[in-house]
Amino acid sequence: MSTSCNELSKTVIIPNRLGIHAKPAGLIAKLAKNAKFGIWMIKNGDRIDASSIIDILSLLCAQGSSVTLEVNNKTDKKILNDIIELITLGFGE
């Protein structure tokens, strides 16, 4: 579920029971690697590169966590939206 958004960032609540573990982190990173200008994940003030599985896992995103995803350029909005959709659908779990 998306809780807030603007043109270059969106905040979502992690819905799946296991949160973001290795498999979901890999799915996010795979999509983020296609960004031309970078995609970032922000949780509790920590801002990490969303194309890095290790960085994503370091955020410790449990079920119910609020995470903001941000792009640097409008060119990457589709990838941002694809990641948001992946998260809101619970990574297919």
C-alpha cells in the first residue's frame, strides 16, 4: 500500500509477513540496476543504493516498515513504479 508520493519518490509499507529478505532484495536490486540515474531506498534516515542486495538487507525492513523509494531523474519513474508495485504485491509471497 502506498502511503505517500510525489513525482520522484514514493513511500510504501512492507506488507509481506517475512519483510524484505534475500529473495525480495534480489528482485528489487534487479529492477533498480536498470535505472540510468539511480534508485535509492530510505528508512529511518538511512539512504542506500537500491541496486545493492546487501544494502537493501542492511535496512532490516520487517513487515509494517515504512520505506521511501526515490529516483534522481524522471527517466527512471517507470522503474520506481515497478518496484513499488512489486512491494505492494508482497513480492509474490
